[in-house]
Amino acid sequence: MRFLKHIGRYMIMLFGVFRRPTKAIVLKELILKEIDDLIIGSLGITAFISLFMGAVVALQTALNLDNPLIPKSLIGFATRQSILLEFAPTFISVIMAGKVGSYITSSIGSMRVTEQIDALEVMGINPLNYLVFPKIIALLFYPFLIAIIMFVGILGGYLASVYGGLTSFEDFIVGLQDNFIPWHVMYAFIKTMVFGILLATIPSYHGYYMEGGALEVGKASTTSFVWTCVAIIIANYILTQLLLS
């Protein structure tokens, strides 16, 4: 019953986000700030992880090519498929659930604890639209971040395999181009868009409806991270079943 209560309250929150919109000029500033905090601010750590993630995929693939009949171009193929289909959209989203999700929950939860949200309501401002809507719009730009992550991940695989002496430049490029299906890129971006909405709304829910003091802010951040990861994994399975089956 508690689970159904949270689902219902989450849906009510989503409807409340789009009611009584804040002035456009105010929302514009809030959206730009959230893009800077949530998207641009996450570029460094996600690119660093992606670079080594691509390198590890290429290295592990190369070390398992024991049969001389298997072409070395498989390294480039495996790196591309792993990065495009799962590592960039899903693995990075789990990392973002920890970085961005905890930030969203703690910032909104702190406003709830210090009664700033109550002050917004007193002033006649819809706090859900003011606080959550800019985050949703900002994370709709999440696919642009993932596009960079895809490039950096494949670059990492290239550097590890070619400069590590695992394969030649020509073989890696042949594998990179082999049996390429453009729909896989679109599939990854569709997943990323859904994950972005989950990253914006689930942590916001846990921050907005939290009760207690500073200790509960930390607990709410941990809870939001867990449930955001669960939602991402379930959504990943459903979208894969719908889009690739």
C-alpha cells in the first residue's frame, strides 16, 4: 500500500509541475542555470569514466581473442556496440543518478527543511513548477551529453587498442563501421531521453515530499538514488524489449 501511495503522489506531483506556470523570463534563467549545473557540470566526470570504460571494453575483447581465425576488427565492433547500446546510455545514467540525483534531492530537501518551499507557496508561486520544471527541461538536453560520451568512449577504445598494440588502425576502423545500424543510435537517444526524465522527477519527488531535518535530507538522497537506479534498470528492459525486439 505504501508503494501505491508513493506512485499516486508521484503522478500528482507530475501534474502539479505543469500547473500555474512561473513567468517565462524567470523560467528562462532557471532553465539555463539547471543546464549548467546538471548537464555541463557533469561533462567532466562522465567523459573521464567513459574514456576508460571504452578502453577497458577494447582491452578485454582483445585479450579474449585467442582464436587466430577471429579477425582483429572485432575489437572495434565490440567497442562500438557496447558503448552505443548500453554503457553510454545506461551505465552513465546510473552514475548520473548518484551525482545529479543526490544534488536535486538534497537541494530541494534543504529548501523543504528551511521552509523556503512554504515561502514560495505564500508568495503565490507554484513551487513544483518553479523547482522541478526547469530540471525536467534541462535534462531533456541529456542526449547531447550522451552523444559526447559515446564519442569519448569509442575514442578510449581506439587509444587502448591501437596505441596499446592490440590491433591496427585499419582493423579498428573496419570493425567500427562493420554492420552499423543507425537505429541503434536512435534507440540509445530515446532511452537517454526517458532516463533524463526519470533523473529529474524521481529525486525531485523525494526531496519535495521529505519530512524531518538535516539527517533526513541525507536519507532522502540515498533513497532517491536507489529508486532512480531501479527505475532506470526497469525502463531499460522495457525500452529494449519494445525498440529492439
